Amino acid sequence: MMDKNAKIYVAGHKGMVGSAIVRALNKEGYNNIITRTHAELNLIRQDEVEAFFEKEKPEIVVLAAAKVGGIVANESALADFMYDNMMLEMNVIHAAWKNNCKKLLFLGSSCIYPRLAPQPMPESCLLTGELEKTNEAYALAKISGLKYCEFLNRQYGTDYISVMPTNLYGPNDNYHPTHSHVLPALIRRFHEAKEAGLESVICWGDGTPLREFLYVDDLADLCVFLLNNYSGNETVNAGTGKELTIKELTEIVARVVGYKGKIEWDPTKPNGTPRKLLDVSKAKALGWTYKTELEDGIRLAYEDFLNNPMRAER
């Protein structure tokens, strides 16, 4: 168990995942949390990261910082996604090791698994097949981060663990019109269509891909749980074990937002991976399960969107 007074560095605390982890830590009584904004600490710069770790000497590190985006962002900036994520991951993990960090938790993504992996996807299917091309660069960077944690454990006896969440959503999400993920993009699109009185909304693809979604505060709860209860080289999947089609998702979002118009589909746009369901039996066996059902979570996310208008500007 982590000491309640342990110095914990949460990298990426301004993002959706990082801010949720800070909330979860505070809720559990961990108050010695240190953070830095991007302006204060550029994680891509090795010299800055090493100087920060040498000065602060955090005992626990949660690496939630990442360059993230949806299909458009990933396809249009492949090199940027690979370089930025590789650099910040290696810098933080290496500096944590050099400064004797007791425990580190690395946040990955379910896109690390093969495009046509067995469904649901167990942790053991990593590196057993070809990746989805639309987010290959991001996936390769995340695989490198979790493998570096594993190799440090094997070579130096560190206690560095990794978590692979499914599609996330919730407070402090990114609602950018082209750089956001599918669920926040739908929230914004249906909200703006409702406000403008549009008769129809066009969605990408054909609506058939299956997806799983996890409310971000549930992920944060799992992260704190694992920091206290798990050590091992193999990653841990974070999800609900439930899936639905993108078409079904759009209908739920439209209902929550209150959009009454028609939903149309553009099959010339990419669908992405046909199915991405995580096998969450490992997390369940450790004693954790999700709490927030999808429609309830979308209502909370939409409320956050409405209460924070600047969300839509990002």
C-alpha cells in the first residue's frame, strides 16, 4: 500500500485522464501530489525532465501525459504522434528509474493490440499481429513505453506497471472538431446541430464498428487500486467488458443531448478497427470492476461540456 504522505508526481494532470487520477488520489487521502504544466515542464526535453526529477525526487509516478487524438489527427500527424509520445515516455520513465522512484504507473491504450486480435482482447495478445494503420504510430509509441517498463523490471527489479484502457470519456475531455475522439466529437456535433436546428447530422463510416467505453473516473479508480495492489510485467486491461456499435452510440448521444433530427452516414470516411473489446477478467480477478454505465456517464460528460464552454474551443 502506498503511504498517504508519499510524494506522487502525476504527469499530464491537465488532461482528462490525469485530472481524474488527481481527483481519485485526493479522494483516497493522498495529498502530497506534485504537478507541472507543459509551460513549466516540457516532457519532450530530456534535460528539463532530468532536472525536475533530480530536484523533486517523487516516490510514485503516474504517467498520464500523451499526445492524443482521433482518426484525423492520427492519420495527418503520424511522425508527430510517434516522436512526441516516444520522447516524453522514455524521458519520464528513465528519469524515474535514475532517481529511484518506488513505483510507476504507465497509461497506454487498447490500440496497442492487433487490428484483428481475438475478441475480447486478452493482455497476452500484444504483438501477435498487425496494428490498425490509422493509429499505428501512436500504438508503437505506447508499446515501447510499456515494454520499457517491463524491461526495467526485468533488468533492475523496479516496480513499474502499465494499464491499457479502452476508449475513455468524461469530464475535461477534448471536444476539438477534428482532433477529438469519437464520443466527445459526437457530443459536440449533436449539441451544435440542436442549437442550429439542423435537420440531419452526418457521421463518419457506416456505423457498424463495435466499441467499448469507460468513464474516466472509473479508470482513475482502477489506477489507484493497482498502485496499491498490483505488481507485474504484464499490462492490465481497463474496460467494462461491454460493447456497442457506433450507430447505437450515436443514438444514445443524440438522446442525451436532446437532438431530434436524422442521423446519416458517410461510408467514404474510415471506420477504423472493426472491433475493440478488452478482456477485463484480469482486473476483475484482482478485485476491481467499473461502476458507471454508459448512458449515465454520457450525461455527466455532456453536463461537463455545457458547464465549461471553453472545452469546445480546444
